[in-house]
Amino acid sequence: MSEAGEGPLTEDELAAFAQRLLGSGGDRHLLVAVSGGVDSMALMHLAAEAVRKTGRGRVMAATVDHGLRPESADEARFVAEQAQRIGLAHRTLVWHGAKPSTGIQAAARAARYHLLAQVCHSELCGRRTLLTAHTMDDQAETLVMRLARGSGVEGLSGIREFESFQFDIDERDQSPVLSGTRRITPPVAVARPFLGLPKSRLIATMRARGLAWIEDPSNENAAFERVRIRRAMPVLQELGLTSEALARSARRLRSVRVALDQLTLQALNDQSLVRIDPLGFADIDRAFWADQDRTLPIAIQLRALAALIRAVGGAGPHISLQSLEVVMGELGRDWALPQPPSCATTLGRAKIMRSVKGVRIVREAGRGLPPPVQVTPSLAMIWDGRFDVRVGEDAPAGLELRALGPAGRAILKSENACPPGVLADVIDTLPAFWQGDKLVAVPVLADAWHQINPAFSRGMADRLGRFARTTFRDGRDQYDGLPDLE
């Protein structure tokens, strides 16, 4: 929607909203995240109206009760009642479990998306989309918050209007995961159709229709950074830093980010510079940094390095730009010397090591490997945020999926099946199938046994790969920029 105009949304704007929301072909199934505030209540009412008027699609609503305030259950009931009045199905989702003592807003946001994604998977089908009611005001506040942190292009390009996440259940708790050990499920599309609208227009629309909403008292709690920024916005507007201007800058920076992402993907696919091994490690050639004719711009180096750390470490998208710059500084020092000294550092569960030839990135063996997973027939999951694991229907009973570890490496060595020249950290962090202390299968080795070691026994290869496949997710086919590189 356009940012232009004042007062309630016009009929033309509402028609354009419906067209954008539902498209022109096929039914879209929409889940509206509704807190009870004016923005999300407006989204619920307007999405329901769009479906009713066009006769296309399906919409339902959901409210997450975070359990952080005594009123939260009553607010969820209010939303449920309002949804019922307009004929919408509604679900109340409760965030159970321990709450962190710090970073509560970020944790609540993550839990909220996780719970909503579960509803998308369980109750919607076809072209399913999660709708959130972020407005231009939210975009402007986000930009100011990230400016205060010294964010780069990713942070300053703001909230995305459209994105896709693969959320699912961490087997250990109720935290949302963007990586880690999880069942493989289709990604959830997230759309924010109000991102080009100021909140004032939604308030005007709701008032014109006589519709009710709830004022969240936490929106006045100055303990939260966003509330403090919101209170400062009138002063910024006097200086010309209006919500419209800030949102416009974010929109322009998004186009810059897209260009940087394309160049980064080209670098990741240049096999003379970057080699990603199916065993889950990556090598970056010295020319990536030291060849004057081929050295990439620092912005591309940072993004490519971050993408490789994410893929090899499997820790998810949250990589601090400041931490990454420190690592880049350590790796980039002394490349002009004929024999640059070796160095090593860690970031994002990955170990980054420099040698004369270049840089190797491997998974840290001692950092947060997944607990054992009980294997069931036809299991499909992402293990440790790094490997797609798919089990056939003929999987033996009593199997566990866990890291190979030193014990498994010793077994492979005893059978002449350990890949030569591969670091112990790489071998120890491979996914393996066990029955108690008995090593049953290491499918990722079976897939490449003849290339790894000509002496590798055929019987061992059959044993390793007979009922399951394991594939390293090198990240290039899923590369979608670095939204959390701030």
C-alpha cells in the first residue's frame, strides 16, 4: 500500500489491498497474527473483508499468549470474540516454559513466530502465508534502533515486506529454530502488507468503522528500547527524520542489499576461490584475500565468509557484524608475506583456520552438538542445522542419530574407512546412526566412499548407506542474503 494520503483507507486502497493479498490465481490460505492492538485488529478485519468480497482464499486468526502479563489471557479472549463475530476461526497459542531474564522481547518474538508457523503447517494448506501487521512506524523505529547499533546494509534495510522462513520444533524445548535439529517441513511465507502505511491511517480506519482494539501497556514501558525510540520520534521528525523518510531509506538500502547478495552468491559459486566439501567443511583460497587481481571488495568478503560460517557451523542466521569484522581482520592480516603465519579463531560454532594456502572452516567439535534423536521409519530432518537426513521405511529398530564422535572415528579407522587428510573435528561432527555403542551407518561417507579412499571396503560402504541418505546443506541453494548481519 502507498504511504500517501491521510484519514481512513479509501475504497480504491482497500481494493488494491485485497488484490495484493489474494493475487489473481489460486486460493491463498492466510493466517493473521493478532495481538489485539490496533494494527493487527485492522489487518484481521481487512483480510476477512477481502476474502469475503472476492470469494477467494481462506483466512483465520491466531493470538499468542506469552504469559508475561496478567492481562494476556483476557486479551486473547477478546481477539477470539472479535474474530468469531466476523466468522473467522481463531486459535490461542500459549508460550510455555521458562522465560529468559534478559532479551525477553526478542525471545517472545521468536516464540511467537514459531507457534504461528506451527498453525500454518497444521491447519493451512496450499499457498499459505502468515500475515503480520508491521507498519511504516515500526519500520522507522527499527531503522533508528539499528542506526544506534552501527548496523550495516542488512540492518539498515529494515523489515522485509516478504520473506520465507523454515521454522520447526526444536526437540529439546519450545524455542523457535531457524537452524538446528528439526523435522523438515515446508517453509512459511511471511507477508507484512501494512509496511507502507503509517499507523495513524489504521487508527482512522478502525475509528471510522467503530471497531475496537486493545492498548498494550507494555507499549508505554520505557524499559524497552523500542518504546524509548518511539518517544524520541517526534524530536527526530522536527529534524526531518520522519517515518516516511526513514522508510524510504530502508527501501533504497534493500535494493543495495539485493545487489550485494547477487555478488556474494557469485563468489560462493566460484570454485577457484571457494570449495565446499560434502563432509561439511569449506576451503577459501588465498586469492580470495591476497591476489590483487582477484581480491573481492570487503563487503562481499564479509558476506561470503558469514554465509560459509552459517553453513558449516549450523548455528543459524544471527552473526554479529562486529564479530565478523574482527574475524576478517585476523584472517586478512599478513597475507602479503610469502609465508603468512597460521592463526585460528571461532565464530558461530565454526572454527576458522588460516594457513599458507588459504582458510579452512570446520564445525567446532565441542560446541552444542545435538542430543541423540530416536530414529523412526521415513524420518526426514535437518540435523545440527547442517545435514539433511532422510531415513527409509526399512530402518532397523532401536537406532539413534547422533554425532560420530571420537569413538566412531576410532571404529572407522579400525576398518580402514576414515577419510585421509580430513581433520578430526570434521569426522567427529558427522551425523551417524548407532545402536547403543554399535556404529550402524554413516551415510555421508557411503555416498563418496570410492572418492575418499580406494581401499574402503565395499561391505563397509553398503553398511554405511543402505537405509539412509545424508546430504550437507552448503547454503548456496538456500542463500537469501544475511538479514541478521548487523
